Amino acid sequence: MSPGPDLTGRSFPPTEPFEVTHDHVAAFAQSVGATYAGGAAPPTYPIVVAFAAMRGLLDAPDVGIALQHVVHGEQRFTYTRPVVPGDRLTAELTVTSVRSLGGADIIGTRSEITDADGAHVVTALATLVHSAPPADPASAEEPPAPPQVGRQR
């Protein structure tokens, strides 16, 4: 199963509120090789909340996307304000585009991330490249035979 163009425009339920803490931001910063001494979270920190929204898309049984067949093609963030400890963030993902290219599905998503008051904080735009295996493994092409090594007679 592969996602079709009718997926474009579909939104998924908002995530549960995510509490941004100093310790979590510090651990995230360390994991990406950044330093954190307090204040605003690193610019890529919203991926934590955006990925929770992405799970709604990936886990939907009628969509046909398997995480093990996804390559993250692109990620961008557009901010209204920085993310800071104390924020309670929620994300809602919408599929913005689906197209097929070279046997892969290219899926564009937009996650709107808001705070506890419903005010916009950041928009996360992502492009996913999904290559689904054949529906019937028996119908897959045989791999080419390995080259012969050694003396030929």
C-alpha cells in the first residue's frame, strides 16, 4: 500500500501537550552537540513535538507509510517566537503534498505548533521520501546474479 494524492490536505489530531523543561532542552542540546545555558531552546528543538505529530500520520492504518521505509528529505522551521522552558506545546500535522517520483512517494507535511494559549510558536515543514516494498514479495524482481569470479573455461 502506498499513500495516494487524496492524502493531500488531510490533517491529523493534535498531539497531547508537551511540557518543555530546562532538563529536556539541555539533554536535546547535548544530543545535537550544542551547548545550553538556559533561555531559548536550540532552533531544531521543535522536532520533538513535530515528530509526535508525525506519528499520527505514520500510525494511521489507511495511509500506508512504514517508518522503516522513510528517509527524512528536508526539515524547516518558521518561528513566531522562540521555544522556552515552561512552554506547553501542541502540534497538528497536515499533509501538504504527495507525489510519486522514481518509485518513491514524496510527502510534504506542515506541523503547526502552538502554546497552551493556542498562540502560534513555530511551523515545522518536513519532506518525507517513502519507498514501499512490493505488495507481494513473490512478485519482486530477482536480484541480478553475482559476477563470476575465477578462471573461465
